Amino acid sequence: MTYTEIINSDTPTLVDFTAAWCGPCKAMAPVLEQLALKIGEKGKIIKIDVDKNPAIAEKMKIQGVPTFVLYKKGEILWRQSGMQSLTQLQSLIEGAQ
């Protein structure tokens, strides 16, 4: 699936704009793994490396990593840069059902 197909789905999709050199991004990895287990089929989580996908990062005006964007049916429901808590991310995804 393409990025556009994924974000246009009916399933809430959390996009994690990340980079290999980013310390906070690495710290978020286990949080996102736990989140994936907790939300199951309620949502999707995808990672986009800004260094490997500069066109998407530029289009989305990503200034810093990690930046999280929650989509549903192609609309941005929420966007935030920096580390996020498991409970906040879970409630956002579940609230977008």
C-alpha cells in the first residue's frame, strides 16, 4: 500500500515521522510496540524515516522528529512533535474510532 492509501483508510492511522539518529525516536519505539498490542485492529501505526522519505517529510512540513500525525479517511485528526505517552496515544486512536 502507498502512503496515500494508508492514510485514506477508515482505520485511524498514527504516522510516526522518525529518524535513525534521533534519541527520542528510539525511546518511543517500545511505547509504540505496546500501543500496537493494546489497540489491535482499532488502528494502524506506521513509521516514516524522514531521511529516507524526504518528499513526504517536506510535504508534511516536518520540522523535528519524532512528529506524530493521526489520520482517518485522509484527514489529520491530531499532530504533535516530541515524545508522547502510551495512554495519550491510545486514547487518541480509540477516540477516532
